[in-house]
Amino acid sequence: MDSKSAERAHWLQRATAGLATLLMVAVTALGATAPLGSMVLLLPLVAVAGTLFVRERDAFRTLCIVVGGFGFIVGMLLFSFGLFLVVPSAIVLLLAAWADPRRSPAVAWAFAALAAMVTALALTATGWVAYNNLSSV
């Protein structure tokens, strides 16, 4: 095994994947108010959270691209069934794949900042929807 393939994922990449997991947890909690909402969102939550357990850099990047790309495509295809909620988390996960400062520091920090903005916007929207749902009860 050569040293390049044994490198660990950078902490910035893992933190960005953590943002995607945090976002998916919030969306799943919001979906718990629907009859089967949390059950439908549980599998994407496990897939997104699974990226946090991969330490090797190339495997982490590949898993982020696969899970993020699949989540984005499924979210767009099943938009009318409510799975569009996984799209922001999928976007953040795709950004985490390229947020490695060892390759290009400026690009990595730009992707991490963009991921933080997407997360903040999506969490704000999720909070607004949760507030409106709770205030109407």
C-alpha cells in the first residue's frame, strides 16, 4: 500500500461532511411530523452519516461523490414525493469531496464556505417550516 492511498481525509472534508449529516438530521426530524416522513428519510440519513466513518482520503472522496450524486439525482427525480429535502445535503456532500486543502487550498476553502452557506440557508428554511407547522397546531 503506497503512502498516497493511505492518507486520511482532511479535517475540513470531514467537517463539511458533518454539515451534510447535521442538515440531514434536521430534515429527518422535520419529516417526523409526517406519517411516514422520517421512515422515508432514514435511509438517506444513514447513507450521509456513513461518510463520517470513512477515514481514507480516496475512499472518502469516492463515497461522498456516490452518495451525494445519488441523493441529488433521486431528490430531483422524486421531487413531488418530498425527497427534494435530501438535495441540500447531497450538494454539501458533493462539495465535501473536493474540500481538500492539500490539493488546492483556495478551492477547498471556497467549497467549504459554499457548503456552510448552503447548510445555513437550508437549516433556516427547515426551521421556518418547522416553526410554521408548530404554530399552526
